[in-house]
Amino acid sequence: MNQTNKALTLLGGITPSQFLTEYWQKKPLLIRQAIPNFTGLLNPNELAGLACEDDVQARIISFKKDKWTVKNSPFDEDDFTKLPKADWTLLVQNVNHYLPEAADLLALFSFIPHARLDDLMMSYAPKGSGIGAHVDSYDVFLLQGAGKRNWKISAQLDLSLVGNAPLKILQNFKAEQEWTLEAGDMLYLPPQVAHWGVSESDDCMTYSIGFRAPKTQELMHEFLNYLQDNISADGLYTDADLALQKHPAEISSTMVKRVSSALQELTWDKQHVADFLGRYLTEPKLGVLFTPARKISKAEFTKQLTAKTLLLSLKSQLLFTHDNFYLNGEKLAVPAELNEVIKHLADKKYLNITALQANIHAACSDALYEAYSAGYLCFK
């Protein structure tokens, strides 16, 4: 099945363009058998094992005696053997950082820009369990793996929360629509749609493909930090016409006016914004670490380029604006003759250049050798 047919199946027969026009950030969409015969990537025991790894971000959310509790990773085997038969959920973030199969699953959603992708989260819940009614500030596709999960959704405006809870659980959830999803079914929800999922079987595994939506406040804060490092201004504060003040401790209106005028001289252009976004959107999440590759010479690296497929590390993010490339928060030096080659690597997450000319191999070595050495790239 080619990529176009996969997208049509994934979206229930509508095209990606139709989906973006009619549903994206507008209204929910239920898709039966979005991925036919989908049984999932891990079983519950394997997911629990992943949650026990030191660098994996995971949570166990429990509900007991009308009280919510959250326990964060790392976990060990005892954390799971002590759990009750019901009323708890395991959530594991960034599964795409650890499983190549998860990265393959996310590739089906490439009709949405990589810059918007957050992660693949997996959850397991025994029968009757869930994490309560809530809203998300991001777009999400809820793909059912093994088992069944009942979803209730609402466009309600009442977003008051349960008091003293470690989670943002809606206090007055009123369902407006309801479906039970089985293996391969998928529900798309835009931001701020209230939803509540409850497992209807003991093997319930749900895959949440989330798309980031940074808060405007966060973008402003990070962009101002960027400007601090990338824009300079000449001159000093001057007040040659300084007059005596009644109160020497007072910050005068004249001083406020002068500094206000100086700050209004602060300007930036679209290239500054594009450069900021390239760095900001590819910056690895807190706690993400890369393991340096086995040390090889640039000559050996060039040789391997001619014989193997080069892959982005599962934790890596490579984006570009026009002909500027950004890898894991840093600008990547790419010669003009490699622009299309590296764009392919960014789009497809892999690069097979065995058929390209020798001079391209050498240029790729110069551009990518350090990134490979840092563990940002690997060979297959």
C-alpha cells in the first residue's frame, strides 16, 4: 500500500487536505479501522518494562477512595506487583524515542508538519480504569491498540476542576458523544475538547499521537532569550539635561520615557523568527540524552555512507527553513549542493546516498560527521 492509500485509510477515506480543511483544530473525527489489524507495538508487560528504564518518562495514575494520586518514574518491578486489579493507568511518554516501530507509526502522520509533532504516548489500563475527564491544549489522535476503550467527549465550556487533585480533572463533565473503540479504531480531538476514556477490557492499550501547541507566553519568553543572544545595541543611557529631583529615590518619568524610547528601537525580522523557531522547535526535551557513536574517522564515515542507510536517531529532530537546517537545537552547516539531500533526510528520517556521486558523499561527510559522532545520526 503506497503512502497516499495509507493516509486515506488512516483518515477514514478522506484526503489529508480534506482533513486539514474540515477537521484539524475544528472538530473531532472518529475513524473506524484507521489501521486495520493493528494489534499494537508492545504488550502490557513490555510497556511496564520500558517504564522501568532510568531515562524513560512515565506515570502511574491511581484513583482510590475518591482520591487521585500520581507516581512518577523511574519504576521497578515492585511498583507494578503492588498495584490493585483496577483503578490505575500507566502512561509512558516519548515511546518514539525508544522503538523504531513507534517512529514508523508516526510516519503515517507526516501530512502534519514535523514541527508540530510532540510525541507518541502509550497507556495501559485494566478494565474500568481511566485518568478522568480532562481537556488537552494540543491536538491528539487516540489510536486503540489491544482491547477496548470507551470515549466520551464534550464541547462544554465549564472547565472547573476537582479541587486538591494532582491532575486537572474536570469537576462537572457532561458527555455529548460517546463511542467504544476497538483495535485499529482512532479518534481525533482538537484542543480544548473535553474527553474521558475508560477501559472496557483488561488488555486495553491506547496510543496517543500528540501535536505540540506552545503557549504564546512561552514563545515570547523564549524568543526574548534568543534576541538577547543574537541582537546587539550600541550606545549608553544618557541624561545630559538631568535636573534636580525632589526625591532622589524616585525613578523619574523622564527616565521611564527615555528607556521606553530606547526599547522601541528593538526590532527583528522574519529571518530572526525563522532562526529562533529552528532552534526552539528542535531543542531536545528536558532529560533527553544522546549516546556518542563509536569513534570512527571521517574516512570510515564516508565509506559507510556509500554502503549503508543513514538514519536520524530516534531522539533527533531535524527541521529546515528555506535553506537553513537545524538539528537538535543547533544550526547545521549544509553546503548548497546538499540542500535537497538533507531536506530528504529531514522529511523521511533516513538517507540512502549509495547512488549519488562521490563528491556528494564527501560533502555529506563534512556536513554530517560531527552530528553522527554526537549520536544524532546512526547507520542501519
